[in-house]
Amino acid sequence: MGSHNNHSGGNHSHHIIPKEIYTRVMWALIVCTLLTVGFHYLFHNVMHGSVLAAPVAFIIAAFKAALVLMFFMGLKYDKPDNRLIFATGFFFLALLFIISVLDIYTRIAETSTL
């Protein structure tokens, strides 16, 4: 029974992230969650529904997702190939949303004859 090194690159090392970075990311996620709750209260209770509610919520959610992907999933310190795979997935998800929105907003409204 030989070596337990089954990595094909030979020199494969894991990046160890300091505890302080995880703590900072955790606090950033908590602050973003509080911002989301605050903006929800502002847009729905004070402004009684705003056009900005959804875009602001999506921007905060995208920032939180980026933090989780970069630090907790390790993509910041991983190979560029994995970043490309994730980016390709998000590109096709955005393309799906765009095509769906175009389909919904270009439909001809039908009126009932009844």
C-alpha cells in the first residue's frame, strides 16, 4: 500500500483561512441580514410598497451569496477552473431569467369573450 496522495497535480495544498476572516464574514452576513430586514420594513411599512424593494433585496442577497461562495466554499483560494464552472452556471441562470421575463412581458393579453 503506497502513498495516499491521489491528486493528479502533484503539488496540491489546501489554503487555511484564519479564524478572523471567518468572523468578519460572519459579521458581514449578519449586517446584511439586518439591512434586508430594515429595507423590508422601510419599503413595505413606511413607503407602502416600492419599486426598489425587489432590486435592493436581490443586490443584498447577491452580495451575501458572493461572500458564502468566496469564503465558506473556498472559491477565492481555489483553482480558476472551479470559478469558471460556477460563473458559467450563474450565467445560464441569468439567461434563463432573461428569457423567461421576455416571454412573460411579450405575451398578448387575451380578453375573455364570456
